Amino acid sequence: MTPQKSAFAALIVAITLSVFILFPLNLAAKSPASPPDQWPDGTPIDAWFGDTTRVDVGTLGRQYVITDYGVQTDSTLLQTVAIQGVIDRAAREGGGVVVVPRGTFLTGALFFRQGTHLHLAEGGVLKGIDAIKHYPLRRTRMEGQTLNYFAALVNADGLDGFTITGQGTINGNGLRFWEEFWLRRKFNPKCTNLEALRPRLVYLSDCRNVTVQDVHLINSAFWTNHLYRCSRVKYIGCTIYAPHMPEDAKAPSSDAIDLDVCHDVLIHGCDISVNDDAVVLKGGKGTWADQDPDNGPNERIIVQHCHYGFVHGCLTLGSESIYDRNVILRRCHVEEAQRVLWLKMRTDTPQHYEYVTVEDITGSCGSFLFIHPWSQFHHQVDRPDMPLSQCNDISMRRISMQCDKMFNVKTSDKYVLRDFTLDGEPLTFE
């Protein structure tokens, strides 16, 4: 072949690849829609997932407007004790709705009780104080471990039927925490999240039948929503935001929703833009993570009809995760995501991700599918029977996106990738 013909052939290949990366809809259009009532493994989806009806706050019992019980409308006055007193009173009197009216109310960690709910009226703001001493140390869950760490701004443990509702805002007021984090990183580049001393915004543990709807969850000092061992949870119509610029004041590790050993979760119609991953499946880390009873799987998760601004990953499995199954991301629009589906493969942890479907996604991103070994804070110990990690039965279909790179995948002898498909056609990675 002449040099001219070689150059022409290379150009044709480059153009073909660019068209595939930028406009994969032509492939997607040939694929029939999947049955709407089945999980990726073929089992039926419970009707509960199809109900996106808003909770009627009027049915939740007596309303306790915090300003009727001694809480002042003063954004500079720390009122943790007074607000907690309203929550405790509502619990003593049989339960009800703690209402934050219009105005800004400064507080440290709050703890909700069985039968109590939180409602933020339009213009009402719970604002977290930016000093860690107001978030007490508790036995809790962080980064795939059970340990002593700081409480969140809003905390609920062991509750059945808890709700957070309204058009108002929970504001983590995280700027001071973010600035201190980046200063620590300049002093010690290996500084971990746990050394930075930052509270989460919302922490729900061992809760069931939870609804979080319509609220604005913003400026968290650390993870925005962290759910541990929760089931039957719905996030509907929420706005979750933390800034990704400027460089010295962006919100580090401000994950939107971290699901940690959870099952039956619906995230519907949310607007998400944070300086880290959006919906993240966690559940444990470490060479013996699968033997720890505090760890476990995430199963039956649906994320749908959401809008993504800037995020590192729209749907991320890992970095602290051991087993995830039956996960669906569908009918979402993406604008500034670095990645859409991110499978973080921790080589010091046995991991298994299976039966994941991503479908009907529009917009633009850096990489659509991203799989690399994950080595941040890696700690491998000897284990003779270490299971080989794997990802299997990962389906992508009807994708209409502009991508810098459709598939950014690195293989490894530490994990197996099998049964990946795009619009029903098998994919192989080398």
C-alpha cells in the first residue's frame, strides 16, 4: 500500500471511530425496549418502584413549627438544643412533623426519633454550623468501615416511615471545611477523608420506608446523603448540589447519595451536581471485607428521570463495595459528567458487580463506561483463598450521547469482565 493510501485508510478509521463515539444512537435505535417490569436478572420488579406519589405531609400527624417552641428566626444564633427539643417533644407526644418555616436556622447535629418527620417550608433553611465540635462522635459507618466518626447534620437511626419533605433547604455550609481539607492536602498529599474531620449532611441507618422529596440538599461538608442498611427508600424530585469550582474552595468527596448495604431504593426525578460521584454503591472494603458481618450487598436499585450536571460518575459501583446486583440507571440526561457508569475495581477487596442495566441516556460526558483498577488508600493483606473479582451481565442500550471516549476500560488479572453488551451485541475488552 502506498503512503497516500495508508494515510487515507487511517483517516477513514479515525472518522468511523469518532462517529461511533459521538453518535451511538444509530445502534441503539435497532434495539427493542426492555420489559419495564423486570430486573436485569429477569426477576419481577415490585410495584412499589412504580409509585412516585408525593407524601402528603398533612397525613403525618401534628405539625410542630419550630418558631412556636422557642426557636428564634436568627441566622447567626446557634440553636441546636432548642431545635432538638422540638424533635424530642414531638416524639414524646406521639410523633408528628417538625416544620422549619421561612428563615435560616443555624444548628449542629440533629437526631430524629421514631414517629417524627422533617418538613422544610419554602424559604426555610437548616444551616449547619461550620465547627466540627457541634457534631458529636458516634459509632457509625464511614468509607466501608464501622468506626467512631462524627454525626451528620440530620441523623435518623432505626426509624420506620421517616420523611424529609418540602421546598426548603438543608445547607451544610461546607466552605470552611472544604478550605481546611485542601490546606491539609497541600501539607500532606496522603491525607485521607477520615483525617479531615468533616460532617455529612444526612445520615440514615437501619431505616425503612423512607421518603425524601422535593428538598434542596446543598453544600455538604462531606458526603451529602449516606444510607446504611436501609430499605424501601425513595428520593423524589430533590436537588443535590455542591460546587466543583473554584479550585481552592470546591467541595471534596461531596457524593450525592451513598448507598451502603441497602436494598430497594428508588431515586427519581432528581437534579444532581456535586464535586464527586452522584449515586454510589458501597458496602465494605478490604481483603476480608466479605467476611465482615457489618458489610453486605446492595440490591434492587433504580435511578431514573434524573438530570446530571457536573459529577465524577453518574452511577458508581465502589470504591468500597463487595457485591451489587440488579441495578438500573435509565431515562436520564447528562451534561457535565466525567463518567456515566463507573465500575471501581479495588484490587485489595473481593468484588462482584452483576446485572446492571444502563439505558435511554442522553447528553454528553467524558467516558460513558469507565473501568480501571482503584488503588486509592490501597491496603492488601495476605489471603490464600482471595476470590477473583468480577463484573458480569452489564447491559447498555439506547445511548445517545457525545462522549470523549465511549469505553475507557483497563483489564487486569485481578478481575474478570464478562457478558457486557451494547444494544444486545457482545462487547469484549482486552
